[in-house]
Amino acid sequence: MSDYSILIQGIKKKTGIDLSLYKEAQMKRRLTSLYEKKGYRDFKEYFQAIQTDKSLLDEFLDRMTINVSEFYRNAVRWNVLEKKIFPQLLEKNRRLKIWSAACSTGEEPYSLAMVLSSHVPLRDISITATDLDVGVLERAKVGLYGERSLKEVPKPIVAKYFIKEGQSYQVVDDIKRTVTFKQHNLLEDRYDTNYDLIVCRNVMIYFTEEAKDLIYTNFSKALKPGGILFVGSTEQIFNPEKYNFESVDTFFYRKK
């Protein structure tokens, strides 16, 4: 058995995370640079160290999850969400059930709340935001961001929903109250159901085709008929009908 296979088996047993469902070349590169930096010779030796050192395990979990995010990422798509998708969904239901999956440090769910607030009062907005990495969820709950994260945010939204603190920007409490953060593993944990909107962007590119198939199948089951899946700008679904989806705009899919 290879050193990497030993790591895969050990990590799955210890954390429930199945590394075999992540693209191997990408994951190997990322983790090789990490264990070499720490002075270990191979994956087997590195895993043995992880077993007894919680800080190493936490660092490993942070490295294997990709935490690159910003508000209103790919702003044109958010404009479609505001002008087209939300009005269609709100015709059927004024209190939408929304899930921001693999939400990283919180920019995405907070963006959802800000965009939706142009249609309904904040008191009627409730968003569930999940990620595998507990560390990024804790940062998301704080809601403090550097200026670079806000580069796509319209100026009136910055003025309305952020407080400048030195070189950083704090999300106001009214927005923070609309989002509930929870840990969730897309490849292992149960999915809730009856969602009007699921947003999962810029994450699927790291998974194998087998893992993508599993996740898209589960997203379809989690959406109510007519519900929308919003994916990232490199994650177009080329066979949406396989998952009972139809394309309604670029990177937006409706469950039939």
C-alpha cells in the first residue's frame, strides 16, 4: 500500500473525510508541500504525527479545504440573482429557505442576505451556511474582512451593511443575524430538504467526477421542485437533465 493510500485510510477513519473523492494530483501537491514544510519525509510519517498533534490535524484540515472567497464574487452573476432569480422564487414564497454550501469565511452567505434585502425585510431572511472547516466558520461568525474582499460590492451596500474598523470592514449585526453557520461534510453528511435556493460555488472543481455526481444528486434531492442551484463560474453542469435540472441562466439550474 502506498504512503498516500495509508494517509487516505487513516484520515477517513479519524475524521470521516474521504480524500479519495478529491482530485488526487491537486491534493497530493497541496499536502506534499505541507508535510515537507513541517519536516516529514512522506505521507505515512506525516499521518503518524497528525494522530498525536491536534494543531497538525487542524492545519491539515485547513490546507485541504480551499478558503478563497470574496463578496459578490463574479458580480454579473449576482446581478442575475437579484434581478431575475430572486423575483421568480419570491413569487411562490416570501420566506425562502436558502443554503450556502461550502461557505468558507462567510462572504457568500452574507452577500446572499445583502442581495435578498433589496426584495424582503432582513427579519424575513434566514440562510444556513455550512463548511467542512470549523476554523473558517468561526472566522465567518466574526464577520470582519479586509478591503480586498469587498472589491466587487456596490458602494451603497458597503455604506449600508459594513462598518469600517481601521483597515478592515465589519459586517453589521443585522446581516449577521440572518445567517446560521454549521459544520457539514458534503461527501458524508445528510442533506436537509425543501430548499428554494442552494448556492455552491468554486468548490466542485476540487472533486472527482464520482464525488461531483454524488453531490449534484444530493443537491437535487435537497431542492424543492422549482428550486434553484447556483454554481461557480468554472462549474457549468453539462448534463443537467441527469439530475432533474434545467438551465435557467448561465450557472443557474432549476429543479424540474
